[in-house]
Amino acid sequence: MCSAGLLAVGLGPTVGSSPAGAEPFNVKHLNNIQSRLISGELLAELGGKSPSAKLVPGGGDEDQDHGADGAANTPPDSIGPAVGQGHQPANYAPAGSGACSERRGSNVKVNQNCLNITDRDLQGRGQANNESFISQDPFNGNHIIASDNDYVRGDGTCGTAYSLDRGRTWNNSTVPDIFTRGPGANARQYWQAGGDTSVAWDTRGNAYLSCQLFNRGTIASSDPDQSSAFVVFRSTGNHGASWNFPGRYVTSFFDQPGTGGVLEDKQLLTVDASLSSPFRDRVYVTWTEFAADGTAYIYEAHSSDYGETFSPRVLVSTDSTLCPRTFGVPTPQGRCNENQYSDPFTGPDGALYVAWSNFNNAVTGNDNRNQVMLAKSTDGGATFGAPVKVSDYYDLPDCDTYQGVRADPGRACVPEKGSSTKSVFRATNYASGAVNPTRPNQVVVTFASYINQHSQESNGCFPAGVADDGQNLYTGVKDGGCNNDILVSVSNNGGASFTGTTTDPRAQTSVTQRRRQATTDQFWHWAAFSSRGTLAVDYYDRQYGSDETTGYSDLSLSGSRDLTRFAATRVTTSSMPPPTQFAGPKGGQFYGDYTGLTVTNGRAHPAWSDTRAVDLFVCPGTATPGNPPRLCTAIEPNGQRANDQELFTDSVDVPTPHRTR
């Protein structure tokens, strides 16, 4: 799940250097299961891999187009009609203090930067905002911070914004992530790119930002440096308006010669914001490490000094009999050796929980399920108990199989129903967890599953094994037999067992209970409890209008008091078209990998990447001697009008079965 994606980072949790004589390891050396699990954009960013395709230096598989910066890209087919003077769209024309603010009904634009006019062959590279995260100060509801992968400077960077009025208006803040302290005698380490952000507050009004920083090596420039790091920034008492400099390392690897290392991916941050916790204000970061031996374990590090320093890393995905299938690769940290998408969260008693996806479960025949696991720490992240099974789940289907060759090779997506094949952006199912603040022993994990009570064999949706690239196959994908649901698994004993531990996804409670949600796709969710114990879950939703057949999406919010009956409300004021930025020949291939949510009292603030704004280019034949530049819109090879990606939010009452908007 990432903008920056997967990183070439050292084996240890501290600043280090590439070991002498170590064999280089990067994305080109991933085995099939690792290639399936890595975050979305990295295959384009650092050199793609498909098990059955020849690798093209600079990114992508040999059957993909790739743009001038080495990332897969297909420029628009045609330019026009023109955007004339006085008709500039809101994402380009500044208002007020210079920001490009925008409202679509109650939906509010968060990132205040204005659209860059980017060359056609670099579409998306200087424009997009995706992979949104958001957090509201639990002790001052006026203060909200948000973060995303922001491409305003021409490459991914860690973008942030803050609101002082409960999300009604926003200001951008600048993350000082150009350089951090260097290795050895070097005063500085410069960084080309960053992303995969998350944010949280402590109990004293400080905000925290987790950010990946990395260099691309010779894939994108003549500089061989492949150094990388996870860093945490702190906004000290000014509500996200600025961040400490430099960022503090969680883990780092300095690799100026570009010899390669292990690959660290998808870090996520949480802060213990409980006044009664023995670990009050402790900062936690979890991530996945892809190693040259073919493994992918989950690790955690923590800070007890407000993000100034971090502990040595701690193994989260420890050995378990729940992991009988080891894919023929080593098991140096136990049999649970293929994992991804960790989510750390804390309870009011100071317990730390980490939920993640595991792929070591046994399957027979055409069954292609995987499992969500959870581990608990009661000593502030110093050690973890044995993993517990939260539930089985079924991931999204292989994109090229159902959307056509070259749609998005080697990735899963959310195919729309019928003959349209415009929804080709990379997507995956993952877990999001939360603890009920009114019942510390009640732990909830939400996740999505392509096989569920609404989508199963009785409706014509059958698991059909896996494609050559390792992605899941099903019958009924394009004809309406299948659809993705958001499910919930509940523990009432502090995470010792869950309702989904022994219950098939076909029989589990769905968060998406509206009639039209039974036949449409919901994906990319996040979960959070209100202070009164009401669970809120936001997600992209195709129940509205013609979304399910056109590939458009909306954002919805579900809520429940009893974790059994859920109500839902529409958040977006109109439907969003499939993304066109970071385009392959059949449409936009990168829309981020997740969405965010924060809740205080009964009010929720979801955050999402929005595609309703147009993308602009310089009109052909202008910006030449005697011809002043004019701006034009564009039409993509798949017939869509080119669109932008922007970070949006709203303020919504959490719906319950007795209270809907």
C-alpha cells in the first residue's frame, strides 16, 4: 500500500551500511509470492516484475508502456476541448490566500496546492494526491491533520495539511524531508522521494507523521544511490502546521553505491493516546521486510520519548501452526514467513494490537483464500504473543484476466461488471482494527473479502485458483455473480479469539448491508470507534447510480452500535470516475492503496483520493513564438476525460440502524 512503495532498506533497525560481499537484492529478485504482496506503485517506481514477463529497466513489464521518468505511463490520445480564460477549474485557479480550495457540496478539498500543468508523457507525476490518512486530536476536536502521497514536486513526497476548525477549512504544511542526517562523516543524506504516510496524535497535543524516504538508483537517474529509511516527524504543539527537522529514523539503510539490500514496505504508525495507559504517548511503527531468502515478516519498533529515538525492531509475525504452507522458502523467524499490510492500534489499557494479512494458510483444490492474523503486546511492544487467526478472506481478482491483456499486469484490481474495462487501478484487501474505548476487551478487525454472504457459489461466484502471476481467479467476476464486501470479526476477550476464527467468510457479518451493496463492490476501508463505542467504517462504494458497470466509485460510511446491524450513508456528493493518472494503455494504474478515517464523539471524518477534477495540459500549437500558452483538457486511450487525484474529506454523523442521514 504505498506511493513510495517498497524500499531497499537494511536488515537491522538502526543506521547501517550494505554488508561487504552481500549479493544485491531488489524488486527484480522477488519470488512469486513476494511479488504479489509488495505495495502497488513500487513495480513501476523501482523496476517492475512479473513472473512470466521480461523485466524492462526503468519500470514495468515488457508489455507495458513506460514514461520518461521510468514509470509506466500512456499519454492521452487527444487534447481538447480548451479551457478558456475565465473558465479555469477550481483545482487550478487560486482563491483567497492563494490556495486552490474547493468544495463539492459538503465535501471539502484538503490539499490546497494548485494543479501543476505536467507534460503529457509524465501525466500524474506532478499532480496526484493519493493514499489518504487523517487523524483528529482526541482532546481538541477542532484540530485535524491529514497526510497523503503528494506529487506536487514532480515525485512522490510526504504531504500534510491541517485544519483548526474541525475540517471546514484546510492549510498545507511542508514536511522537511529533503534530507536527514547522513551516515558516518557525511552530514546529510539527500532523498529523491517519499510517501506511504500515516498520522496520529498523542495526549499532549503533539502530532506525528510516519514517512518513507528513498532514492531510486539508476532506474530513474544517473545516481546509483538506493538509500532508504522510515522516519517519524513530530509537530510539537502547533497542530500540524510545521514539523521537526530532521526526521527521526525508525530504520535506515545507506546505500550510495546502489548494491541493494532487503526491501522494507508499508510502514504504519499509531500512538497510544490513552490517559490511563502505562505506555501513554508511546509511538509505534510496524512494517513488512521482504528479504533475499524469499521471506516477508512483520516487525515493530517503538519510541517512549515522543518520537526522538526508536527501539530495536521486534518480530510480530512469530511462528504458528496456523502457517503450514511455507512456499519452499526458508523459515528463519518461523513458518509464518509471508505477510503484508500490518495495522497497529492500541486499547485504553495500553495493549498494542497488530493485525495483518498472512498467506501461509493451507488450501485445497481451487480454493484461494488467505487469512487475517493478529498479535498482541502487553509490555509496550517489547514482545508479542502468538498470532491469533482473525478470519479467512478472499482477495480481489487478477486484473489482466478479467480486464484484458496489459490492463495492469501482475496486479489485482476491482473489475466493473459488464463489457467496460476502465477500472484497472491496483487494489487489494487488507485489515483495519480498533478497540472499543468503552469496552477494552472488545477488539474489532474489519477486512474485505471477494467471497462473502452476498458473493458465493449460490450466486455463481466460485474460487478458481490463481493465475500465473499468483493473483486470484473466480467465476462470475464480470457477470454479477461476485462482489467485494467489507466484513467484521469481533473479539470480546482481548484478542484471544474472534468470531471469524472458525467462521467461514460466507457466514460472517458484513458491514455493507444495504440492499444494493449485496450486488456491488466495496473496497479500501478503514475502521474507528467513536468515544461512545459506536463503530464507524468508511470505504469506496459502487452501489450508487451506474458505478458498478462504469467503474465509477463513491465513498460511504457505515456505523453500528451492536457490531451486528449496520446502517450506511453516502459521503461523496457525486460519483468519481476511474483514475486516469499513472496510466497504462487501459486506464490509470495507481490510485493509492488505502483510505483513512478518524472519529471523535459521534462525528466521523473520512479521507479519500478524489478524481472528479479535470487534468489540464498545454494545448498543442500554443506556447510557441506568437502563440501564448492555452490550457486544454484531454481524452485518454480508453475514452475517459483525463482527471486529477485530490485529497478530500467531510464531516459526517456516524449512521446507525436508528439514525441515518
